[in-house]
Amino acid sequence: MSFEFELLARDPNSRARAGIFHTPHGPVPTPVFAPVGTAATVKALSPRDLADLGVKLLLSNSYHLYLRPGDELVRDQGGLHRFMAWDGPILTDSGGFQVFSLGESRQVDADGATFRSHIDGSLHRFTPERVMRIQENLGADIVMCLDECPEPHDRAYNEVALARTHVWAERCRASHLRPDQALFGIVQGGIFPDLRTASAGFLTGLDFPGYAIGGLSVGESKEEMHAMLDVVLPLLPETKPRYLMGVGAPEDLVNAVLRGVDIFDCVLPTRLGRNGAALVRGGRLNLRNARYAQDPSPIDPQCDCYTCRHFGRAYLRHLALSNEILGHHLISLHNVYFLVDLARQMRASILARTFAPFATDYLAAYPLPANERDVA
Ligand SMILES: [Zn+2]
């Protein structure tokens, strides 16, 4: 089974690139934004909606599916693609991020992590081998090594966690059996350039079909995120896809593509949608705000999504204030489209060799991180 990454174009003025990652469920054109279907559903959107929006890749969470309904049940129902009726490419995470976010109710050791379910308090254990079996049962096209994502500024803890993450990557690599799944290694190391460098070196030595960058957008500043991307991305092979985990703010996507990232995922568009907030160029519209009570205009007059073509802010505000399901649906639809379309625009401009002016123009609508104001 081949997971070829076709590099179609490189931007002459940055590290941005456009390509195609081939998977058993179809090609993923990159750069790409993947919405998150935590429990095998992108909240408030059907697979038909996602296809209509131009979604090319979905993410689902192993931790949640392992606990409910259970990875073996999903396997017995024909795997995640059939279970959720999405025939396109799917990526699952390892579950590590959720487990390490559980705080007091988990314990990490050299061999894995023991934790209590957030649903019923029952006791569970993840090891590298266990999360490989879970992800093989779920059956996504792209699967992730178990890694530890520590607080990014704690040097001593990052050293310990990184050593564990590397041993776990070797164990995941050795125990992963399905040839129709691409297993990605995850670069960690907090905000420390030497740890990030060591991590990229160690993982590329294991020769994964793709590489993720974890532990960013978890409390560090934008400047620190950009600095780590500038350290890590030149160390990753050009011929493999690079995935920045959990990043979904529009300006972060553009800044990361400039630095050579291909794949993104984030709950942001659907979470905002359920809270009545819409992504627009330069920021967000809080549709619950009284100023929209009599505003008949769409969220974004430039947007050609279904929501913007048919509904005004006054109506969307009414739905949001009434907590109507349709409000969650329509605003999530716009938000997912906004990010999928941004990735598509970036890809088109890289292919047309016009990405530098596109990025400059796009980022002009967003405030710059303090130490990058002078150089842009
Ligand atoms: Zn729209």
C-alpha cells in the first residue's frame, strides 16, 4: 500500500508547498483543513454536508471512540468509514492528548498511561501497543503514535516526556500492522529549539510516512509557535506530509503554511458555531450580539456557502439565542467552509506562484505578534 506524497509546487518566496497525499480512501490535496468529528460525527453536520463543503479529510478521536461505543464495536460494524458513512480519508489521533488532559485522573509511567474514564470513572490503560490496536480497529487512513504533550514551558518535564514519546514512537512503529494505514510520528519538545531538533532527528530516523508537530497551540505565544515551526519544518523530509495538530485559527493556518505545514485540524469552527460565533476575515462575529438584531445581511457577503447565500444575521441571531439546532448547523456550516476554503485558496495561490502576496494580504487583517511587527 503506497501513501505517496506528490509535491506539486513550492512557493519561491517561503517554505509553502502544494501537494497531494494519496490514501486508500482517495487523494488529500494539501494544504488541507480537517474538521474534527470527535465521536465519529462532526457536530451538527452530516457527511453529505461535509462533502458539499469540499471537506477532503476528517479527524476522529480514538479516546472518545474507545470509551464509547468501543473500538471493537466500530470494527465489527465495518470500521469507522462505514460506521459514520464517510467514504473519504479519515485521520485518528492516538488518544494521548485527551488522556494527558485528564489531569488528576491519570498517571503516566514509562510504559504508558492509566486513567479514569470521564464518562463513568472506570479504570483504563493506554500503551503504545494498545493505541495501535484501537486505531487499527477504527480503521482510519492516517493514524498517530502515542505521544505525551506536556506544558510547553517546563524544560525538565519536557525532557522526560520527550524521551518517553520517542520510545513510544519506536514501539508504535514496531507494533503497527495494517499496511492500509499511514502511521505518523509526532515531534514534541515544548518551546525548546534543541529538544524540537532532537525530536525531529530521532523521528525522521524511524522513517514514518508522515510527521505531525504536536504540543503547539497549547498555551505558548504565537511568536513561540512560529519559532518552533521555523526550527522543526526544515528538518522534516520534503517528500512527506507535515501535520500541525490542533491548530485552526485562520491566521495560524496562513502562518504555518508559510513555514511548510500541509495538514491542519481543529474543533474551532464547530465549537464556535455552537456558541453563535462566526469566522470572518480578520476575526469573529458574535451573532448573539444585539447589534445584529435587525441586520438582514449575511455573515459574510463575499462567502458563497449555503448559510451566507440564504440567511441573514438577524435570523441566525434569533436561532442562536433560541439555542435552535438549525442555528448550530448553519453557523458550523459557514465556519467549516471558511477554513476549508482558506486552505483551498492557499493551495491555488501556491500553484499559481502567488502565495506571498496572498499571505501578506490575508494576514494584514489580523494583528501581528509583537516581535514580528517589524519584519513583515
Ligand atoms: Zn458563509
